[in-house]
Amino acid sequence: MLPAKADEPQLADIHNTSAGIPHIARPAPRGRYLFVLSLAALGIVYGDIGTSPLYALRECFHGPHAIAPLPANILGVLSLIFWSLVIVISIKYLVFVLRADNHGEGGILSLTALATPIKPSGRSEHTFLIMLGIFGAALLYGDGIITPAISVLSAMEGITVATPVLTPFVVPFTIAIIVGLFLFQSRGTAKVGKIFGPVMLVWFAVLAVLGIAQIVRHPSVLVAVNPVYALDFFIQNGWHGFLILGAVFLVVTGGEALYADMGHFGTRPIRLVWFTVVLPALLLNYFGQGALLLEDSDAANNPFYRLAPGWALYPMIVLATSAAVIASQAVISGAFSLTMQAVQLGFSPRLKINHTSTREYGQIYIPAVNWALMLGCIAIVLGFRTSSNLAAAYGVAVTSTMVITTILFYVVARGMWGWSVIATLPLALFFLIIDVAFFGANIIKVADGGWFPLLLAWAIFTLMTTWKTGRRILNERIQSESRPLEEFLQAIERHPPRRVPGTAVFMNGNASRTPPALLHNLAHNKVLHKRVLFLTVKTKLVPFVPVEERVETEQLGNGFYRLKVYYGFLEDPDIPKVFERMRAAGFTYDHTDTTYFLGRETIIAAKRSGMSAWREKLFSIIAHNATSATAYFCLPPDRVVEMGEQIEI
């Protein structure tokens, strides 16, 4: 039987169980350590937003909903870009959202964990917040597919500027790079990660230099920092001007990465790098592209590459491709981390998770997710064929997630931080108006490609909620046929069965009930081991559980013990390692004399209340293909006995 996941309480309940775990504040990095962290953050955190100059401004004047590259429109778009980066990234994320850390970790699931236990007025509100967070997480998988495709495709499109003869090779080259990127994932990012920061430092330096070279020729472009130009742009262009917001939004698509990667580096390096390197370089490049368009409107087909002199085109393509691969690596690793969190929180079946580094816990590789992302990337490259076609799909996914982040941020600020309505509501509404405006400008382009991330997110959301609901129903069925543990122990004391040497570990999802595997074993084999451990594994809504708080042990008498093992949602279970640590603390344990008993349920879809028939069948298929409990809990296969039973749901 699956421990913890089968009878996992609601998210709020799990979070409340972690109230006794202190938030260990990391010391503020300084000196050389701050420099090293900042350089690493530059490579990992800012890869996505750092490659936006490849396609963002071009989409405003050359995409499906492009506007004429007239001087007034160019200055208006630049003003929108400037204030989008300032308000959405600098203020919303770096000043406010990064304050919402769950024991040092960020990301939408961490934010959901903070928001769900906050003074719910009723079950419906609690459920709504959970579902909202899960849907936001599901949207990020679309980002994990679209980002590698649009980034690499945009970089490869530079060869059409160098020589149009190579245009037919853009898609094949893109697919080859994407395949290589995903084949590399199983080796981990430790070695390549060392060069991410320096490469991105060169990238941002080149962005700044290219922009400055053009700005000095047309310094008047800098007047676009005046928000009046943005306002006048909307007045003059009306509805068409509103649609351009869908392309302008591409300059802030990496905002969620800032929050999701907070746990790796802390807030100080992320903020420092943004204000000293990334923001200045991005603004200089965007304004440089705008200055180029003021000089030559025909450059709108690819203003980024046309900033570079002819001799630098091929080196720029190589550098841009490197930056695109780095941006892709960040979102792929993020998809792995998100999946592990979903598994631990009970919204995903068990999956094979490989750790690719013995030193860095966060470096993981999930084969099933890796190959699914690769196939998805190849499919959309073949289907959309150009980065312009992909731009609409990109915006819908990220704008939706940002809207959800703002809503959850408001809940956390009000309930957890105790901010007043007067302080919180206007701020949240201000951010929400901007998010909804971007969302509205993107959602209109559903037919142009925005349908893809929405369809993908809905499919993943359906899988997650079906798994969660199915496990709850399955647990109810199992528990309805089991006995209270105290009652079982009393029966054993009155009528003791034959005891055999050794230790038996029964995985038990509900610590107060008797494991079905124990009942089946006793019924068939008529014996009990001299020492019996009832082991319950639970996930807390904190990223990591301190080692000293990992295990709770209770002696039940007559050779029976109850063990509760706790993990954070960024940890994966390793039961033998837990026993080894307990042995070091004085607990008697011999792995050669220990047998693990697991329940293996064969699920049969039946016409019973709970889920619709198609969801029951879907749950049965997912459960059948889930990674075995033996592999998930790192149990030695030669010490595991599985007791099977059929259960109708």
C-alpha cells in the first residue's frame, strides 16, 4: 500500500503539521561568495528573460499582429517595454513576490502551500486556492516545452539574415540542437553549470554593447522612458495597440523563473544581478533595436541580428544559440523539480527520479518528463516552424501563471503577513490589472497558437486532480476493509500467532489502521516476525525536513513499533538510509534480516460513487504505469514481499 499519498490530508493540514519546524534564515552572502552566487544566478535564473531580445521587439513590428514601424509606434512600444520591465519584474517580483518564501524556497507550488492554510472561510475557498495553484503549475509544463523551441528557433533564424540560402535548414538545425539538449540531461548540469554564468555575462555584455552602438547614433530614442509615449500609443492605435501588448509581454516571460529559483541562490544575488547587469543590458539592447528601426524600418524582420555588423553575424548566432540552450536548461530543470514536488504532494504518481550530483540535491533527472518534453518540443517546432508563430503560444502560458501568482500573493500578504486591506488590495489590484491586460492581449491569439499551452495545462491538470482524487477514494476503500490498529494488537495479545526471527516492515498509509498487507500475510502464512514495524511516510509542505525531525518512534509493546517518517516536498524518500541513521543513534537494525511488506492494489473501475467512469479508467491506467513503491522508497528489491488485492473504485 502506498504510504502517505494514499491518505494524504488536504494541503492546509499538511502545512499545519510543519508548524514546529523553524525557518532557518541563511546569512546574507557577502564578498567573494556573493559574487559567485550572483554569477551562478546570472546563468540559471536569467537565461529565459535574457534571450527575449531575440524575438520580443521583432514580434511587435513583424509578427502576425504587427504594427507599422512608424516613429511614434516605435517610441510607444519602447515605453511599454521599459515600464513592463520596471513594474512587472523590478517591482512586482523582485520587491514583493520574492518576500513570499516557503522556508527559503519559491515557485508557484510553494506559494500555494503558503496560501492554502490562511484563514479559509470554508471548504470551497480552500479547494479553489489549491486548484488554482495546481493549474498554474500545470501551465509551467507548457513553458518547459515552448521555451527551448522558441529560444533555439529564434537563435537559428539568425542564419537567414547571414545568408537566405540556409533558410530551409533552420528547422532541422533547431531539432538537432533540441535533441542534443535533452540527450544531455541524464548526465546532469553540474559541469556545464560552471560555464553558464560566464557565458551569460558575455551575452549580456554583448547585448549592451550592440544597443549602445546604435543608441549613440539616435539618442533621441531615450525619450521613450516617458510613460506619456506609452499612453499616446494606446490612444492612437486603440484595439490594435492593445493587441501589441501580447508581443510586449515577451520581454517579461522569465519573471516566474526569478521566484522559482529563489531557493537556489537567495534573494540578494538575484536582485543584485538584475539591477546591475540584466536590466541595464536588456534596456540598452531594446532601445538600440528601436533606434535601428527609427533609422531603417526594413530591419523589422529581425532587428536583433541587424544590430550586429556583418562580420559578427556568425559569432552572434553561436553566442545566441548558447544563450538559448542555457535558457532551455533552466526551464527543463524547473520542470523536473516541479514534478518531484507534485509527486511528494500527492498530485502525481510515483516516477523514477535520478540524482545527477552527489553534492547538489536539486540536480535531478526524471526520464519520463525529459522524453515527454523533448517530443513536445520537436512536435511544436515541426508544427509552428517559426518563432513568430510560437510567440502567441508562449504568452498565454506565462500570463496565466502570473495572474495566479498575483492572486496567491494577495492571500499570503493578507493572512500570513497580516498586511491591512488598505495596503494590500490596491497593490494587488494594480498588479492584477497589468497581468489581466497582458493575459487579455494574449488570450485573443488562442487560434494562432495560444490553444497549445492551455490544452496541455488542462490535460496535466486533469491528470493531477484525477490522481489525487483517485488516491483518496482508493484509500477510503482500503480503510473501510481494514481494522483499527489498537484492536488488532489486542487480538494478537489474546491469541498470539507463531513468531519467527527477523524484522518485518509494513508500509502503512494510515498510522491508526492495520496495514492490509499484514492481515493478508497473517491469513496466508499464519506467522508474525518477532519485531514488526508499522512505517508511515508523510510529506510536509516545507521544502526540507531537518534530519533530527525526520523520524518519530513509538513502542507499542509485544515487539510492535510505530514509525512516522517525514519528508519535505523537495526531498525524495530513502527508507534504508533512514534506518541506517536510526542505527547510528542506537536503534537495532540489520538490513539482511529485514523484510519489507507492501500492498499492491489491482484497481478495477466500477460503477460506484466517487469519480466519473472515464476518470476511473484514467486513474487505473496511471496507477498501472506508476513507478513501483520498491523503487520509489529505495527499498532493496530482494527484501520486498508484495501482497496483492483487487479493489473497486
